[in-house]
Amino acid sequence: MPEEIPVPPWRRPKKAPPRMPLTQDRIVDTALGILDAEGLDALSMRRLAQELKTGHASLYAHVGNRDELLDLVFDLVLTEVEIPEPEPGRWAEQVKEMCRSLRRMFLAHRDLARIAIDRVPLGPNGIMGMERTLNLLRAGGLQDELAAYGGDLLSTFVTAEALEQSSRHSGAEQSEEQAGMFADQLHGYLKSLPTAQFPNLVHLAGPITSLDSDRRFELGLEIIIAGLVAGAGAGDGADDGGSNSAAATVRPAGSTPVGS
Amino acid sequence: MPEEIPVPPWRRPKKAPPRMPLTQDRIVDTALGILDAEGLDALSMRRLAQELKTGHASLYAHVGNRDELLDLVFDLVLTEVEIPEPEPGRWAEQVKEMCRSLRRMFLAHRDLARIAIDRVPLGPNGIMGMERTLNLLRAGGLQDELAAYGGDLLSTFVTAEALEQSSRHSGAEQSEEQAGMFADQLHGYLKSLPTAQFPNLVHLAGPITSLDSDRRFELGLEIIIAGLVAGAGAGDGADDGGSNSAAATVRPAGSTPVGS
DNA sequence: ACCTGAACACCGTTCAAGT
DNA sequence: ACCTGAACACCGTTCAAGT
């Protein structure tokens, strides 16, 4: 009888050989897969168990309950967020880069903003991210209280904006120009309001409905950072503060993922 | 046989005589009652029907589905939010008053922030509120785009902050100093982290955990308003802009509820 | 120790049938 | 026209029983 031929490693991209013992990591990975492909409502314990070819009751040996599972999924994706190491003269731009990276993570994972919105990221990657965020914010000269709260405010903003963007076209399975069609409808509705009673809505129907997600995001970012800088007083490190980013020539060489 | 004695009106505060026909208003009122008393998770169509002494299928003749019901509840409570008529020299303070009123509404209705967070208020009271908000913001000299987005940003902020505050002590039925106990635990945890790896978290453990909800709210409000003012340029109407409120002596006589 | 089947106590929504 | 009962297709969580 010949020796057993080993399975070539490239046959199992990362998932598992047909029968792998149930593991918390495997459960969380699979949950994220379902989330990305089908959304939060499809992510039931039963659906997840089916994907893992096991009974749904078996999951409770490894995750406690559904809410804890979502905590773990949230902490896992936090790995993808890049928080730059502070560089002099680039503070405002680096804060923006951090927020844009967080936003990219949300846009890459369906319904993740819904999971994140009412959760404090206290998993290992969340704690790591908090540390690096505080480090960046303090480099801008924010005093303690403002640095402590500023990180919260920024991440809340990014999460809420991602939530709004994803929920805007969540009615069915559409995703592309459906947002535009909704905006058109809303524009027509606002324009049709009685001018005497709603002068501002009629006048601003254009600006209200023409702001796309990217513009909203950058505008909000600008506002909050300007507010933080204003609150920082004439801080020493915030030399690049304010809403301009004149010194944005250096590449973000120091940016690294949270998880490493 | 004597004439039928009429029921004294004070016996039915506002609810209904024992048998009143099912109505959308009655359904929405009752839904809000359940929400306040028992929270969003308790607000099922079946629980609601039971409260109304009817079959749960009957509700669908008046509300479409559960999501639409929540839309209606949201629009109903928007009635309680006061948005001041602009007064010269009090812009920043009036914006704060508006946001505080919105916050009070959220704190008065359990889990309402969870309902509001992924909903655009397009009901009659929502539209009315948008109009009055835009009117106030433009009185501060914000140009069109900033006014259009500023209202969104402010209400998102207030909603997210209310959500965080309510979810902080949502584990069980506690509500009072439970938040303080959690803060203490978190403080101990942050202080126990290895200083070499987490210098900022260790150093800021105090500020991070000592910020109570009121302080967080006022801080965030300050930051966003400062950012809006900075973006407004040297606007004419924003004479009271910035983060101070020196002229806050006049009573808000012009403030009126949204719904009237 | 880990996994399973079966059960418990719920959901939202639909629809034919009643009044 | 409005309401109802019954059914459909799901949920999360627990727990005694198996291996």
C-alpha cells in the first residue's frame, strides 16, 4: 500500500480541509463571509451553522451568543484599518487618512456599519486602534480631554456616515445609480413644496440632494477637524491645522495596519 | 329606565373608550407607549396587537409593516423637538438649544435613538423640522452647501451620542450608576495595560473614562459648531459664532415646537 | 470535552374566510 | 370595508443525551 499522498496546500485557499474542527476563528471568518455576501439579516446562527456543516446549537460552545459573535467580527475587520504614525507638519492630513481608511473598511463589508454603530471596540484590535488614534491626535497638540473625546467623535462620524450611505440603497438588492434616482425623486418633492411655508427647503433642494456620499464625508471631516483645531488653542504640534492641507506632499510612509 | 349616564371625560385621559375602532394614530400612540415602557425589542406586532386587544394580522390594514410603523413613531416624537426662530446675536447658542432639545427627546423615549439612527426623517414633522433647522443655520451665515449638510451632521451627532448613552447601560434593566461602574472597570483595565505598548491609553485612562454623557455632548456640540463657523468664512450673521456664547442673556422667546 | 436533536418560546407577514 | 384564525417560514437559546 502506497504512502498517503499529502493534499496540495493550494487546494485549500484558507478555508478548511473538508472536515476541520469547529473553532472560534473559523466561525468568525465564516460569519464575515456571509455578512459580505448576504448582509446582516442573513447572518443567523442557523445559516452560519449550515455553512459550517454543523448543528446550530454547536456554535454556542465557541461564541456565547449572536451578539458576542458580532463583537468578534467587528474586531476582526478592525485589522484592515490603517492608522498612521504621526509625522510633523501633516497632522490634519493624517487624521483624514485615518478616517478614510476606516471608511474604506466599512464600504468593503456590507452592513458592518450597522454592527459598529452601537458597539464600543474593546477587542484586541479595537484597543490597539484606540492607542494609535490617541497617539496621532495628541501629536496634533490636542489636550487630554479633547484627544480622548476626539477619537470617539471621529469614529462615530465615520460610522454614521457609512451607515447612512449603505442604508440609502438598502431597499432591495440595488446599489449603483439607485441612490441617484432617490435623490432625483427627493429633489422633485422638495421643489414641489409650497414656497411660502418651506422657503428654505425649496431654495436648498439642489444642495440637499446633490451632495454625494464622498462629498458629505469630506465636508464632515473638514468640519470636525476644524472644530478640533479651534478647540486645541494655538497648539504647538498643530502647525498644519485648519482646513487646508498645504503640506500634503510627503507620502504616508509610516502608515501601518492596526493588527501588526 | 333612566337615561344613559355619559362617561366622565376625565376617565379616558387620551387613550380610548373600551372599544374604539383600530386607527393608525391609535396604533402609533400605543407603539410609542410600549417603546417607552419596555424598549424596542419588546415592540413586536404581536405584543402591540395584544395591547390593542386585537389580532396581530389586523395591524397590517393600517401600517404596512413594522418598519413603516417605526417611521411613524419617529415622526410622532419629532413633535417634541423645539427649533428656535433665529434671533440676531444668539446664533451659536440657539443651535445648541436646538440640539439639546433633540437630545432631550431621545432621552425621554427609550430606544428611540436606535430607531432614528438609520432613518431619514421625511414624515410631515421631519420635513417641518428640516425647514426650521435650515432657517436657523442659514441665519448664521452658512452658505448653502454648509447649511444643507450642517443640519444632517448635527442631528447625526445628537442621535449617535444618545445611542451611545442608552446602549452604555442596556445590558439588563439597570440605568443609574451602572454607567459609573462600567467606567470604573474600564478605568482599571486601561490602567493595567502595559505602558510600553499602550502609553497613550494608560496616560489618558482618566479622561477617557471620566467623561460623562452631558460633558461628551457639550464637547461634541462645541467642536461641530466651531467647525461650521470656521467653514462659514467671515459670514455676516455669525457675529456670535465661535465657541463662546457671550450674548446668552436673552431668553429663547421665539422657540416653538415643530408640530405647530 | 465536544457535539447533536429536539424542544421552547418567540418572530413578521400573508391570505382565505368570515362579518 | 374591516377584521380574524390559521398557517408559513423563519428566529435565538437551552439542555438532556450521546460519542
